Amino acid sequence: MTQIKAPDAGVPRMAGGISKETAAMTTAMTLASNDTEFHGLSADTAARSSDIRPISLQPPAHVSHTMTGHHGVQSDLCAQLEELADSLPDHVDTQMCVYISRRLCKIIRQSHEFEESVLFPLLESHSRGNGKLEATLERLRFEHWEDEAFAHEVADGLNGFVTQPESANVESLAYMLRGFFEGLRRHIAFEREHILPMLLRLDGVR
Ligand SMILES: [Fe+2]
């Protein structure tokens, strides 16, 4: 089995163990939901056309393509949040606030579900006993958990600004937006620099 190298890891956290059956089911559901986000297909249509195979047989090239798609959607989200933060309070587009607050948590959750149910198990299947990779993936799982909690706060903050602008703390909201998208950009940059090359190396040896 091909072994892959891992970058230095930070603080490890929770384990995300799931059964093979649950993982396979989640994979199919995630592929369906990803297609909905990326291509405007219904979940049913996407599910019928999805390449439903066990995680270990998912081609690394397909996984890297999906990962790149999620990164692109999240990067666009970061740009929109930065635009909102820059325009607060007088020039903000309230329609954009509503639009982003409704999509924010879903975008983040879909990306994390894909990585934790498809991408990470694929990497782990090629690196048994690689403590550095395991620690890295644990750190990324922890950052996912943090970002999902943070995304809910940001969505609530944007909602509050739209529905009760007179009582909104604009400085606090702008600070929160910047904290969220800056952290998310760092997470994406790390995955692009370290995780994506691992997938490309796997693809090269198959
Ligand atoms: Fe991630």
C-alpha cells in the first residue's frame, strides 16, 4: 500500500470514527448534495447519477476535483463576507446579508461532511500508522468543528443586523465577519498547500 507523508500537525482533537456502511451512505449523500451546490441539479437527480462506490475506491482525482470545488465555493463566500464587512454599516447590501446568512452554514457543513467522510478516510487508508497525518487530520476536524459553530454565530449576526439594525453592534459584527473569513482562508490555504498535493501524489501512483 502506498504511504503518504503528512505535514507537521498542531493540537490533536476528537476522533471521527464511522462504520463502513455509514461512510458509504454518507458518501453518496454528500456527492448528491455537492452536485446540487455546484451544478444546480436536484438531490434526486444527482444521487441517481452519482458514482456510488466504497470510499477506498473513490479515485483520488475525483476527490481532489470535488475538494477544489468546495474550496472555490468557500473562497467566494469569504470574498462576499469581506465585502459586507467593508461596507458596514451605511453601505451594506441587506439582500446580500440575507442571502449569505441563509447559505453560510450549509456551505460550510457540506464541505466538512465531504472531507470527513470521503477525503480523510481516503488519506488514512493509504497511511496506516502515520502519526503525523493522523494528528493533522485531527487538527483539521477540530477546525471544522470551530468553523461550524462560528458560522452559526455569523449567520445569526447578519440576521440580527437585517431584522433589528437599530440594536445591532456593527463593530462587533464586522470584527466577527473578519475573524470568520480570515480563519477560513487560512484553513483552505493549508489544505491547498498540504492536503491537495497528497491526493495528487496518490493519483500519480494508481
Ligand atoms: Fe477542511
